[in-house]
Amino acid sequence: MKIVCFLTGNKKKRQQVGVAVLFVMGALCLVIILGPNLQDSNEENTGELYQETEFMSAEPLQTTEPPIKCERNFSASKVTGFSGLPLHIQDFLFYRHCRYFPMLLNVPNKCGGPQNSAHVFLLLVIKSSPANYERREVLRKTWAAERMQYGKQIRTVFLSGTSGDGYHKMRLNKLLWLENREHQDILQWDFKDSFYNLTLKQVLFMEWLERWCPNAHFLLNGDDDIFANTDNMVEYLKGQSNGDGNKHLFVGSLAFYLGPIRTRGSKYYVPVQVHESDRYPPYCGGCGFLLSRFTARAIHNMSQSITMIPIDDVYIGMCLEKAGLKPESHMGVRTYLLSVPSQKIDSLDPCHYRDILLVHRFHPYETFLMWHEIHQDDLKC
Ligand SMILES: *[C@@H]1O[C@H](CO)[C@@H](O)[C@H](O)[C@H]1NC(C)=O
Ligand SMILES: *[C@@H]1O[C@H](CO)[C@@H](O)[C@H](O)[C@H]1NC(C)=O
Ligand SMILES: *[C@@H]1O[C@H](CO)[C@@H](O)[C@H](O)[C@H]1NC(C)=O
């Protein structure tokens, strides 16, 4: 469930930020309710178009599982009350078991190959639908720019499926192909990129990680509409006792004592047919969280025996719980935020952002501006 994310940087700085900032952030991080992002069902495969390109791995990806098309599970419709469920939920139940989809775009060398992947300190893993071109463009120029930061290597991948039908779908596939040719930062699988398929995207990514970048020390797993102060993240992660990612670390905006929303109209509606229990395990809001490679591996391992539920961050919480690992809040992390926006305080004052780790939700132009502002040498706070 994407509610809000607000992570502050190290303790020293946090005190300087002070209460006023938390207040402002509170105003900024009001619960965001988006309209449903569910697209028409789309079965056809336009992936063949790009099968032979140089951006595919030279090696076939289908070594572990055969490239069979995943079939609809017709028995899913036998569960009680199936016909009364919203169509996207029916659709989810039909395809819930599908965990393998062929890759349309890959960047096998993202981490210098699996053997060299320990050189990557922080891998930024950003879920992004095909049409979100502007968001990706601005992120490449700002917080997701691949670089050395404080002597540590940052690398970036965007995770995508396919959207639309027919020509529209082909155009968007071409767009990603072009972007990947230029930037080599897109991982795309041939499945429908929808809100309810975000867990699938996560699962596919974890497979990828294991295969192509198993030793990157830390990961930021997040959405393409957050503002992440990745400079601060590197600083924060460098300060951890497990500086090479070999111990448990999972921090974000922690939600606990929550359960499925049973209100039909909600974007997060999860009926009993999908998740019977009225409880969710503790989890961190999916707009952004940081984890170590140790924890990423544990999640991946557990995920192999946990049935998918459509809410990706809750699903990760389930994996953590099964692994006996706890997600944590950073001090200063806010989940439910209070307060009222004030005319007197500029909610986009760079001083508030210089010291944070992550905020949801930013427009591309705000991200561009803010990244510039917080890097001004003469910024006085
Ligand atoms: C298909 O759905 C039924 C009913 O929900 C379930 O019992 C069965 O395990 C599912 N099959 C697969 C392959 O997931
Ligand atoms: C998830 O993706 C698969 C493969 O494209 C598709 O068949 C299914 O309808 C999608 N599920 C949802 C809930 O969008
Ligand atoms: C996954 O965890 C199980 C124990 O739950 C362990 O036996 C197995 O070796 C692990 N597999 C991997 C690939 O880490």
C-alpha cells in the first residue's frame, strides 16, 4: 500500500531539520489516493519485434524455465463469490500463478556481470510503467544518475512491463527500446504493467537480481514518482555496521497492525478470495525502501513458496515475516501524516530536502528543481 514515505538522513542532521520540517512534510505527505490504473486485458504478444536486438542478452534467458506462455487457471473461477468480484481481481486470480514472463529488454552488464557485481554499492531499482518517459528522463538527470558518490558506485534500473494494445503497445515498446539503446537502464518483461501486477514485477526483478547482479551491496526499491536523496542514502548506508550488505537491513516507512482493505471501490481493495486473513504482516510502504543484499536474497528465497498477493509491499512484508526478519522504520519516518498545509511555509523549500532520504510524491519538474537546489553551495538553511 502506498501511503507516504518520509525518511530522514543521519541522526546528526535530523536534529537540525527539526520539528518544523516534520510538520511541513506532514502537510506534503498526505495520503495520496490515485485513480485505478487498471488497463484493458491484453493477451497478444508484440515482443517478437525486438527479440533479435543487441540489447538482449547474448545468452538465452530461459535456462531455468521453458518459455511457455502462462495459461489462465480456469479453476480460479470456482472460488466462492468469484463472479461478483471486480474484473481486475478476477483477472488477478486467473493469472496469479504465473511467475515467468520472457524479457523483452535486459541489461546483462548492468553490474559488470554477476562476478563483478560486488562493485555496485547501491542499485536503484525503480518501478516505472512504459508511458512514464518524463519521469525516467528526469530521474536519470537527478537522483538516479549513475555515478560514484562518496567513493561508492550507484547503478540504476527501471522495471517495466508492457502497456496498451496493438499499435499503442508497439509504440511504447519501441520507446523503451530506444531509451535502453541510449541509457542501458531498462528491464522489461512481457506482461501487462498494471497496478495489480506490481508484485509480479517485483518477483521477476528478484529473479533477475539473483542471476545478473547478486552481489550489489544495497538496493533502493521504489517508485518513479519519489524524490530520493541518494547522496544521503550512500552516506547512511556507509555508516551501517554491515557496510557490504551481508547482514539484514530493511528500512522504510513502516506500517503495522494493518490489514486488507475490504472496500470494493478502493484502489487497494483485496477481497477474502485473494487474502483471507484480516491481518497484514508489518511492511514498509512500497514507494521506497532500502535493503541489503542479504535481505533481498532472503525475500527472494521465501517468495518462491508464498502465493502472490497483488499489493507488492505487503507481499514483501509476508516474505520478511516468513524469513523471520523485521522491516524497520527509520527514526523520523512518518506513515500517517497529520497537519494542514500552511501558506506561510514553502513546502518545496530545499532546506527541508537537503537532509532527508526519501519523499513521496514529486512531479518531474519539482524533482529537477529540487535536485539542483539542494546541491547549491550557497544554500543557507
Ligand atoms: C487454480 O485455482 C484453484 C482455485 O483457486 C487453486 O486451488 C489452484 O491451486 C490453482 N492452480 C494453480 C496452478 O495455481
Ligand atoms: C498481469 O499480467 C498478465 C500477463 O500480461 C496478464 O495476463 C494479467 O491480466 C495481468 N493481471 C492484472 C491483474 O493486470
Ligand atoms: C532458502 O531457504 C531454505 C530454508 O528455508 C534453505 O534451505 C535454502 O537453502 C534457501 N535457498 C536459497 C537459494 O538460499
